[in-house]
Amino acid sequence: MNRIVVSLSRILIDRGKTVAVAESCTGGLLANLLTNIPGSSRYFLLGIIPYNSRLKASLLKIPALLIKRYGAVSMQVSKLMAQNVKRIASADCGIGITGIAGPLGNTPTKPIGTVFISVATKRKVISRRFHFLGNRLEIKRKAVLKAIAMLKESLLKKEIN
């Protein structure tokens, strides 16, 4: 896991880009990994970990009606999490992660391992739905690795320049 984080940090530093994250089901694991690299203060601006819907609404300005309609674990919410944390921090990139790491909280349409990840850049927002297998920690780790890969992909495609 460390190699991909080091690779991402080099890209962020080399391009002079910044990132902010809003993560719920990963509980700060993404922010932790991004800030474990020396020099991370050059690219990491903010991490928000809203673990319930009320705080997603108040801290990240996600409309309560949108959460009620689609659920706190949804593509729509992850997209707004990424866009709004980017805006709040005045960052070049924002990442939003919401999901169900288990062992509780699943529904018939959103089983354990369902995770929505969005990466917001200046030009666009990439949002994807994933279904990860494993225990709670494995699901969190897999989600964080996907988020890192998605941001790296966006940076390499020069979507934020």
C-alpha cells in the first residue's frame, strides 16, 4: 500500500496540486495514509470524517433530502462529498468515500462491501460504485486503495490542470 501512496504523493508535489478528503466508511484511513508521507503538508489540506448523515448534511452541506432520497451510501452523496470538501478546503482535488464496511448496515440493494468513491477535480467528477469482499478492515483498505488509484488516474490524465 505504501508504494502507491508514495507514488501519488510525488505526483501531487511535482504538479503542485492539493487534496482534501471526506470519508465516512474508511474512518480516516485515507487521510492517515496520505499524511504518513514526509512532505504531505505540501499537498494534504483537510480531512473530514462525517460518520453519520446529520454531519454529512451540516459539515459538507449535503442536502438532507438528497440523503433521504438516495441514502447516505450513494453515488450522489459521494459526489457531493468530493465536490464540497474540495470547495471547503480550496483544494485542487477532493475525494468522497461512503460505504458499508460491515458487519452491520447492509440492505438488499447495498450489501456489505458496497462503497461509492468520487474524485472531484477542476474539470470533472469521477464517481464509481464498488463491491469489495472481506472483513471490515479489508473493505476499508480496498476502498482507500481504489480512491488513491482514482486520484492518481485523474492526475495522470491531466484532468485538473
